[in-house]
Amino acid sequence: MTETDQLTRRLEQVITDLLERRAVTASICPSDAAREVYEGDDEGWRALMEPARRAAWRLAAAGRVEVTQAGSPVKESEARGPLRIRRAGSQRPRSR
């Protein structure tokens, strides 16, 4: 297993763990996972943002999470800008 594979698996596990510690309808930012995995005290976690996004997309492809923008699921090919990650099927009911 390569170092990149190990990092991806670690980020996937951290994303899952972070979501489990929050309310069912809560979401997280990929930066939450990047910060959790990064072992330094500086801004080095920023280098883990793309790997964290890739880990989120892998989990989404496996049906374990949903990647959202503005509260709605988004496809990887259509995503632009900030993302959120939530448990699969945990969308909030919309108010009328």
C-alpha cells in the first residue's frame, strides 16, 4: 500500500468518525478532516484539502456519505467551490 493510499484511507476513516460524533443531520467540511489528520500546529493541513476532498468523493461513490453544496447533493463532475460532507440519506426536511 502506498503512502497516498494510506493517507486516503486515514482521511476516509476520519470523515466517518467525525460524522459519527455529530448529529445525524450534521455535515462537516473537508477541512475538518484535513485538520484532524494533520499532525502539525501550522497551516500545513491546507496541503491535505485535495486529498480530503478525494476521500469524500470515494466515500460518496461507495454510498457512505453525500457531498453537498448549498445543502443539496452534488456530483463530482458538477462541484465547484466549497463542499460539505454528510451521512448518506441524512438530508434535513425542507421547511415550507
